[in-house]
Amino acid sequence: MRKLISQILAGILGLWLAVSFVPKINIKILPNSNFFGFPLATNWHIIILLGVILGIINVFLKPILKTITLPLRIITLGFFNLVINLILIWAVDLIFEEITIPWFLPLFWTTLIIWALGIIFAILLKKKEGEL
């Protein structure tokens, strides 16, 4: 549960920082933007939704991808983890029309921001010894 919370927080804060500081990343509000009938009327609604979805993908889909790509990760000494993260964020960009991340450099910086925040939140929410 702590891993899910840390990944969701990293996704939300990372996307907000990327939209704020990385050039060419845009969030636009579409007239038909909604989530199961709830309208997404402001940028922060969209950032929270995308951050939650990215966090859920990182917790449930990423371990499967890491298992499948284990030989590539061994050959590249773990560098392929960055490629997996790039692909997951790119997939969120492709699925949702509300966010626009142009090709490689903004996607790379967004990935690094979310990755670093994921590590920071995982350390902060780390289970203490003796705790259940």
C-alpha cells in the first residue's frame, strides 16, 4: 500500500513539476474531458487523474515489464529501466489527449523527474523496522 501511495504522489507531483518547468509540455482542457461522468474542468484535475493512473501503472504493470525484459536489463546493467519508464509515460501521453509531451527530450526530463520523486517518496514512506 505504501508503494502505491508513493508512486501516486510521485506521479502527481512529477507531472505538475514537468508541466510547470519543462518546456513544450502542455495540459489542455477539452470540452469532453471527464472521468466516469465527473467533469475535468481545471488543469489540476487532469494532473491528479494522470498522476493516479501513472502511479497505478507503475505499481501493477511495471513489475511485469521488468520481469519480461530481465535479459535486456542485465545486458545494459539496468539502463533499460529508464526505457521502461519512458515507455510508460509515453503510453499515458498517447492514451490521454489532455496532455501533450513532444518527442524525446521533454519525455526524458519528465521521466527523470517522476523517477527521482518516486525514490524520494519511497524513502520517506519506508516501513520502519518492527512495524507491520
